[in-house]
Amino acid sequence: MDLVIWIVQIVLAVAFIGAGFVHATQRDRPRAGMEWMQAVPAPLLTTIGVLEIAGAIGLLAPMATGFLPILTPIAAIALIVLMALAATFHLRRPGELPNVAFNVILGLIALFVANGRLVLEPIAT
């Protein structure tokens, strides 16, 4: 199970690094389906992107280095909160149900990681 959780952590981290980079740097050049980025103030969108990248690093670095590995499930929980807030934002905007679905999926995957590292394969202290 540990290997499965690692694979999911890596895939989730890659997804959040990609999304974080886009959110932090591409506000003025949104891709199709991401026009909502222009409705968010630039400093807030940059902050969201940085938080996503930090969360992605938090999913991998603590456990990979053995330095404060408890930060890995904490990062996953923080990303769950971020995805809940993102889903709430998109629910209030017409035509953005696909974005809500994407947020929910990423949040559920992060929940799997948090549960995996706290319950299924508890972190050795």
C-alpha cells in the first residue's frame, strides 16, 4: 500500500505544480475553460498558485527526506481545504461545473493521501 500512496502523492504533486504554475503566472493568458482566472485579483491568484506549489512540495519533500514527515498529510489536508474553497468559488459561477468536478476529484485524491499517511500506512515517529 505504501507504494500506491507514493504513486498517488507523486501524481497529485505534479497536478498541483502544473496548476500552481498556471495560476501564478498565466492570469492574462488563460486557456479555454480557465477564463475565471481574470475574475480573481492578480495578487490572490498568484497566492493561490504559490500555495498549490507549496502543497505539492509538501506532499513529497517531508517524506522523501525524512525531515518532519508529518507535514505530508498536513499538506494533503491543506490542499483539501484549498480544493473545497475552489469548488465553492466555481459553484457560484455559471457554467463552471467541470471546474467543480476537477476540484472535487483533486480534493478526494488528497483525502486518500492524508488518510493513507495517517491511517493506512501511518508515518513512523
